[in-house]
Amino acid sequence: MSATISSINYCPVKSVSFQSVESCKIKKNIGIIRDRIFAFAKDLDQEKAKLFEKSTEERKGKWNKILTLKNSPALNKYNFLYEGNSLTLTFKDKEILKINVNNLNERVELSNRITELENSLNKPIILMKNEDCPFFDTSISKKVDFINSVSLINIQSVYEFQKKIDKKIETSIFRGNLCVEDIEPWKEREWIGKIIKINNISFKVEKNIPRCVAINLKPKTDDNSLNLLQLLKKTYNHFEMGIYLTALDDGEVVIGNTINL
């Protein structure tokens, strides 16, 4: 049976947003359009934040210079909605602030509002934007030889893990772009190094996705007591869930599309 796309998700702002959609545009050598095109720099002045924003070479290995759920779990309580040029910060589905992302003063206002809400965050934080080199983990990690990526999660792998540890797991914890069903648990790990096709778009399957302590966070909270990372290691002797893809073509992916090897 062919794997089927069961949900599509993207994160306009790295680590602080998660939107589900019926379809998504794919851009060759980049991935899902509008995915992780924003991020917040931390402990950087304006000049250095600009370098981090524009240059992937400047980002490599500098996890401490960008807000992530690993270093700033308080962010998990919030979400962002991105429509047109408007970016809206929400808390428990209620609007806190809406800005025009093309207005630099409003971007500063947004950064200031977040640090007012969460005093655990050191000032300044600076909202960055790059549509051609989004802020994927793979653009920062020194452990991969590709920059842009799309993440794919096999729902059955999550369900098997859930069953083995006897603990409910929200699939959104893994923040997968493409979630698939109708294949056996962990079957996706056999695709590494292969080319798969979704709606006539070719993707190269690059590697398994290593997970960090961010998966210990309960959805929409800063409670990190789930302990899923260590349970992954204890259950499967690895810290991985999902696979990285790189897009080889332009096109569109729609829920219900099948994956062809």
C-alpha cells in the first residue's frame, strides 16, 4: 500500500508557530514556501543579526544565537498566524499583537512585546526574515551537508512509539511538515538515499531527523516533563523520529497525495 499524505503543516516563525493547511507550494531547493521564514535572533546586535539573517555560513553551529524551544521553552505557549503581510502573535488562540512584517518599527514592537510577556528572555531579540534561506534546523546544524529541508513524519511510527511507552503523544510535538499514513511503522527509514515522488514532485530522502529536548514539551505549554527523548532512546536505541527531504522540483502537495518510490 502506498503512503498517503494525511496532514500538511508549516511554521512561519521558527519554534513559535504551527499552522495546518490543506495544500502547500513547494519550491525547488528550498521546500515549503513560507515555512520558517521568520526567526528571532538572541544576544546579537542589529548588524550581527543581519549577517545571521542573510548568511547560512554565519548561522552554522550558532544555536545559542536564535530562539528555539530548546533554549527558550516559554515560547511553546504562543503561536503565530501568517496571512498576507500580517503576522499575528496569539496566546490560547487569542490575539495579542498583529504587525505588518514590512514595517520595521512594528517588528521591533513585536520583539519588545514578547520580552515583556516572558521575562526569562534576555533583551534584545530581533525578528529576522529570509524567504530564500529559511531558518530550518538544517541551515544551522553542522551535522548535515544540505541547508534547506522538508520534514516527513510517519504517523504509524508515532503510534507504535506511543503504544510501547503507554503514553499519549500528540503528533504535533514533532512539528512535521508532511505527515503520512498507510505504511508500516518505521518504513520511512528504509527510504534514506532514495528519490520519492509526491504529486510528480521529486524529493531526495536525506537522513533521519535527530530529536532534542524540545519534544519533552507538552503542546502549548512550557511544561517539559514528558521525557519523550529518553524514552525514544530507551525504546529504540536512537533519538530519531521522521526523515528530512530536499525538494528537487517546484510543485504543490495536497492532502491525499500518495508517495511513490
